[in-house]
Amino acid sequence: MKGKTLADISTGPDWLLSVVIALFAVLSVLFLLGKGSWLIAGYNTASEKEKQQYNKTRLCRVCGGGMAFITVLLLIMEKYEDVLPASIAHIFAIAVFADCIVMCVLGNTICRKK
């Protein structure tokens, strides 16, 4: 018996994942260009004094890199859903979680002004 694939366990319309991937791709490009800081949670609600402690362009690029990584993972999942085993979803979830941790660490270290 062949094991289950991602396509076997996926629910919902296929077009929805395509929309999410497109949205993430647009956000990735926006952040990589150093724009869209108003979309970064925590930064957009910080006071002007707190915002001055961070390099806004670098923070946007860190978020853009993290978003791009997640976008690529989602694109791989969509493209190869008929081939990849269902258990790979756990690995992708761990990779997204690790990416979020890396973005938080980088956002609070290399993005701070000295």
C-alpha cells in the first residue's frame, strides 16, 4: 500500500493556496525593498523613541527574507503535493516555526542601531 501524499490530506480549494503564495510573494518583495515597515507587528505600534532604536530598512529586509523562505516552502508544497509524503507537512511546519524564531532573533540583534 502506498503512503498518503500531501494531496491526500489537503482540504479546501487549491486556488486558495495559490492566493496565499501570491500574497506572501508580494509581501516578500515589499519587505526586501525596505518598504512596508507598517506591516511589521510590534514595530508599527512602537513609539517614535523605540522606532529610532532600529534600522528600519534592515528590519524590513530580515522580514522579507523570512517571508521569502516561507513562500518558497509553500510553493514547493503546492508544486509537489502529489509526490511529497503527508509526513513532510510536519517538517515544513517546523521549518516555518524555526524561520519565525530566526526572524525574531535577527530583528532584535542585527537590526538594532548601535
